[in-house]
Amino acid sequence: MQQIGDILRKFDSDKDKYISREFQKYGYDLAQELGDPKNVSLYIKLAKITPRGILETARNFIKDAYKVKSKPALFLWKLKELNKNAKGKLH
């Protein structure tokens, strides 16, 4: 979890002028990290509705993966698995 001060220091008013919420910035950064800038809206929506701990776990899984052909596909697969496990623990 990042401090709000860290987020504001990284904020570029020219590049991020349409971002007004923290989850939008998180989704945008996630899309850039995964190399999938054309699907920014998907990552923003995921950042809005998915608990941050689950997103961070999937993000760290991608960082630790070796020779990944498609980071976005692997990220979404891991996110699906984590959500399935989280729902299984609730029932």
C-alpha cells in the first residue's frame, strides 16, 4: 500500500490530467507495468472493484515470473485464481 504523499509526488499533471482518483492512477500504472496500455480501462475497473491485496498478490506474481509470453494474460489468470480462492474461503 502506498502513502498518498508518494502518489502525489509521482503525479505528472500533463500525463495524468484525466486521473482524479487513486484507483485510476493505480489501474493506469498497472496497465503500463504489464505492457497493456490499450486496456487501461480494464485495469482501472479492476482497481476500483477488486480488493487491493488481491491485486498486489497478482502483481507480485507477475514480477516474479520468468520468461512470460503475455504478462496481461498471466495477471488475469492469477487474479481469477485468487478471487476463486477468496470466495471459497467465505462460503
